[in-house]
Amino acid sequence: MSIFKDAGHLFRFAALFVIAFLVFLVVRHYVVPKSFGKYGHYRAAAMDEIAAHPMKFAGHQACEQCHSDVAATHASGMHAHVNCEACHGPLEKHAEDPSSVTPKLPDTATLCVRCHEASAARPKNFPQVKSAEHSGGMPCQTCHNPHSPAIGSGAAAGGAK
Ligand code: HEC
Ligand code: HEC
Ligand code: HEC
Ligand code: HEC
């Protein structure tokens, strides 16, 4: 005599549950990557994979070591907090081997307006111009030194110094 009239159902149900759980464990074993959860809720191996990507940016410290003249001008101007590679693009290859990779100089016709073209979307106190009216069609560096752009900051016309 069992306690319940139809206890068999319960045992079959419980057995199903156990089987489903075992299947889950087996599937999980094959599906979840080995390094998952080592440090947290992610694949630990992902960190090594990302670290193995080739470097593209050298960082401004690298540039400054070799281009100390530009670095000095840059540090004293309004662009002090705009890093070298924000304008020059990623230059790790050049920094590694300057003689074999010579960077192209940025085209100011497209570079400067990226940050300075007048737009209602920019903060009101951010310096911005309607470039066509403002420059009279001349390249920005005719009047502004890209590395220290404020007019009257010493070095303008004649290109960057
Ligand atoms: C190891 C020293 C070294 C490092 C680091 C370095 N450069 Fe240079 N760079 C040079 C040399 C040398 C030249 C001249 C190469 C030539 O004329 O072929 C040069 C040329 C350039 C030029 C072209 C100049 C021209 O007149 O055409 C630019 C722009 C430049 N570097 C920017 C950078 C930036 C930005 C960085 C940082 C990401 C950087 N460099 C890191 C040594 C270095
Ligand atoms: C706001 C944008 C901007 C930033 C920031 C910037 N540059 Fe430049 N740089 C330019 C432009 C534009 C030219 C080309 C000017 C020209 O064609 O007359 C240039 C030219 C150069 C040149 C070659 C001509 C020269 O002046 O000797 C070097 C080298 C250089 N940059 C290095 C650097 C380094 C190093 C940094 C960071 C310390 C840096 N730049 C930051 C825009 C920038
Ligand atoms: C990546 C964005 C960026 C690029 C590209 C850039 N600038 Fe700037 N510029 C700035 C920032 C940030 C400031 C500082 C704004 C401040 O401090 O209020 C600044 C300041 C200036 C100023 C000073 C305005 C003043 O009040 O005196 C001038 C002029 C200027 N930039 C011209 C240029 C020119 C010319 C170029 C192209 C060679 C250029 N900028 C490229 C971000 C940029
Ligand atoms: C013919 C010379 C000349 C040329 C070319 C020129 N500028 Fe200027 N720019 C000036 C002078 C002068 C000032 C400072 C007086 C003023 O605030 O209007 C100035 C000021 C600025 C300012 C600061 C505006 C502010 O509200 O503080 C920015 C940003 C600027 N220029 C960006 C540019 C850009 C981007 C280019 C290229 C598309 C360019 N300029 C080309 C002469 C020039």
C-alpha cells in the first residue's frame, strides 16, 4: 500500500525531472566555453583574444618622445587635450618604425570641420564656425596652427610648427 493512491505518477514525474537535469548538465558541458565563469559571468579567454589583436594606436606619449617640438606647441595650445591620433589617425606602425611608414598629413578640409562645423547639436560654448563663410575657401592652416589653433598664439600662417 502506498501513501498516495497514484504515487507511480509522482515517481515517473520525478524521474523525468532528474533525466532532464542530467541532459541539461551534459548539454551545458559541451555548449558553455571552458573558461566561462573563471573570473565572472564571461569567457576568461576573451581577454587574451582581445589582447592578441594588433595594436593600432601608439598613444600620445610615444609621439611626444620623438616629436618634442610639436608636443611643446601642442601642450601650450587650445588643442592640448585633443590627442595626436585623434587628428592623425592610428599610427602605431609609424611609431614602431618611423622610417618605413611615413604618415600622410591630415587634410584640414575634412578634419577640422568634423569638430568645429557649426551645429545646433554641439554645446553652445564649444568654438564652432560656419566653415564656408569663415575660411573664405582657404585651408584652415593658412591662419590656424593645427597644434595650437588660437589666433595670436604665436605660430599661424606658413603651416604647423
Ligand atoms: C621613434 C620616433 C617616432 C615616433 C614614436 C613617432 N614619430 Fe612621427 N616621425 C618620426 C620621423 C623620424 C619622421 C620623419 C619620417 C620621414 O620623413 O620619412 C616622422 C614623421 C611624422 C609625420 C610626417 C611629417 C611630415 O612632414 O610629413 C607625422 C605627421 C608624424 N610623424 C606624426 C607622428 C605621430 C602622430 C606619432 C604618434 C602616434 C608619431 N609620429 C610617432 C619619428 C617618430
Ligand atoms: C587638431 C588636430 C591635430 C592634433 C591634435 C595634432 N596634429 Fe599634428 N598635424 C595636424 C595637421 C592638420 C597637420 C598638417 C598641417 C599642414 O598641412 O600644414 C599636422 C602636422 C603634423 C606634423 C608634420 C608637420 C610639423 O608640424 O612638423 C607632425 C610631425 C605632427 N603633426 C605631429 C603631431 C603630434 C606629435 C601630435 C600630438 C602631440 C599632433 N601632431 C597633434 C593636426 C593635428
Ligand atoms: C577631435 C576634435 C577636434 C578637431 C579634429 C579639431 N579641433 Fe579645434 N578644438 C577642439 C577642442 C576640444 C578645442 C578646445 C575647446 C575649448 O577648450 O573650449 C578646440 C579649440 C580650437 C580653437 C580655439 C578656439 C578659441 O576659442 O580660441 C580653434 C581656432 C580650433 N580649435 C581650430 C581647429 C582647426 C583649424 C582644426 C583643424 C586643423 C581643428 N580645430 C581640429 C577639438 C578639435
Ligand atoms: C583667413 C584666415 C582664417 C582661416 C582660413 C580660418 N580661420 Fe578660423 N579664425 C580666424 C580668426 C581671425 C579667428 C579669431 C576671430 C574670431 O573669433 O572670429 C578664427 C576663429 C576660429 C574659431 C574659434 C571661433 C570661436 O567662436 O571661438 C574656430 C573654431 C575656427 N576659427 C575654425 C576654423 C576652421 C575649422 C577653419 C577651416 C575650415 C578656419 N577656422 C579657417 C581666421 C581664419
